[in-house]
Amino acid sequence: MRLFVALVCIFLLAPILAIVPISFSSGSFLTYPLPGFSLQWYAEVFEPRPWMFALKNSLIVGSGATVLATTLGTLAALGLAKGNLPGRSAVNAFLISPMIVPLVITAVGVYFFFARIGLNASYPGLILGHTALAVPFVVITVTATLEGFDTNLIRAGQSLGAGPLRVFRRITLPLIAPGVASGAIFAFAISFDEVVVTVFLAGPAQRTLPRQMFDGIRENISPAILAVATLLVLVALALMVTIGLLKRRSDRLRGLHG
């Protein structure tokens, strides 16, 4: 089984790892073997336009979507955790529906809706569109954390005179913080990598990094795109490590309060 899993991982990761050497090529085309070693494409990536401009937009949209999705998703997960919620299954299905509906259908629907209220080609519209896609991941992550939550701690806080807000701030939130942080990381990753909805909603001033890469592949395949992809792989690895550490901390806290 370990050998099989290792072979599957190699099969999945090999195409990703193949782009790394080409990003250091001194040539102007995607060729093997490499004509030489150079950092020219990484230098191009760090120029103000177009890549740094696109990165700035991705960070603006990703940060806004992360804050909204984490807040809404956490509140939704807390509501779903209550056993007496009427229509719980229907509400849960509605919240995770953006994960099931094809992105193109979502993008078209959001485009026509936002066109009527003037949110197309704007940062608020793009942030709201990405938030809708990211909320399900926060809901699932926080809900999984709440499964091992001891509700007796809440009742103990209330019996000592603490109000609902104080109980949430001093008891609930610290215990589910690893799950909330993991959901926020997932939300940021989903927003940062989103291109389909961005193509429909973003204007020239909101061009994000994935949109810039998508346009670059269509118009002019440059090794600079592979340099950006290599940097994004490193970012993804860092996020995976962070999520793993948060999961370990969550399991440890669950064991302490189990």
C-alpha cells in the first residue's frame, strides 16, 4: 500500500515538478534540454507590471474574501452545530452548494446578477464572488472542529454569569481557533487560485494573478509564467504545512478537553 501511494503521489506531482527547471531557463521558449541557467524570468516576475500589479490585486481580493468567508462560515458552522436547528440538512446543502455547482454556471449567474446592481468590474463584486466560493470550505472545516467540542464548557461559563458574546470570545473561539484558522487558509487559497469567476467579474483594474497567467498562456507562453507557478507551488506547500500544524494543535486540544 505504501508503494502504491508513493507511485500515485509521483504520478500527480511529476508534471508540477517538471516546470521548476524550465523556470530557470536562459532561453525565451519552453524547451528541454535547457540552453542555460538564468534568473531573468524571476526578475521579470518582480517587475511592477504586469505580475506585481496582478499579485497586489490577488492579495486585496484574497484578503477581503478570507475575512468575509471566515466570519460567515464560522457563524454558519456554529448555527449548524445546534441540534435543534430546523431544516439543518437543507441549510447545510445550500451552504456547500458552491462546491457542487460547476464554476461556469456560478460565474454566469453571478455575472448577470452583479450586472444589475453595478458590481461587475469592481473589487467589492469580485470579493463577494470569491467569498461565495470560499464559505463552504470554512463551514466544513469549522464543523469538523466542533464535532469534538464539549458543550458543557459553554454551560459552565453561562452558569458563572458570562453572556453569550463573552462565552464565545473566552471559551468557544479559543478552542475552535485551529479549525477557524484552517478554514481561513482554505478560503484564501480558493480565492487566490480562482480564475473562472474572475474572468467573468474582473475588469482590467482587477486583473488577478491567475487571470494574468491564464491570459499569458493564451497570448504568449513565456517562461515567466513558470516562474510564477514555481513560486505558487512554494506558497501552496507552506499553506499545507501550516494546515497540518493547525490540525495537530486541534487534535491536541481536543484530547486535553476530551
